[in-house]
Amino acid sequence: MITNAKLFEHELTKLIAEQIDRLKNNMAVNNYEEVGQFKYLMGQIAALSSLQDLIDEAKHRTDKH
């Protein structure tokens, strides 16, 4: 049986991956006029990746209990 927490984790992980893919696609098109815009996009990708790492660490810690 899937708990609400597991379902939430699964859906959040999917949403993060989808958003990272969208941002990477935006980078590939490269419609940015300023370097700052490109760096902002890279920062968003890095932040989402870090969020996924935190979710994985939280899951690892809770699985120990």
C-alpha cells in the first residue's frame, strides 16, 4: 500500500525532474540576450538538483527509523 508520504515524494520527484528538463530545454534554445539570464537559469537547475538531493537524504534518514 502506498502511503500519502510516499505518493507525495514520488510526485515531487517527478515534478522536479520535469522542471529540470524544461529548464535544460530552455538553455538549449538559448534565447537569452544577457549572460545574467543564462546564469539565473543555471542557478534554478542547480537549486532543483540540490532539492532532489535533500529529498533523497531525508528519505535515507527516515528509512533508518
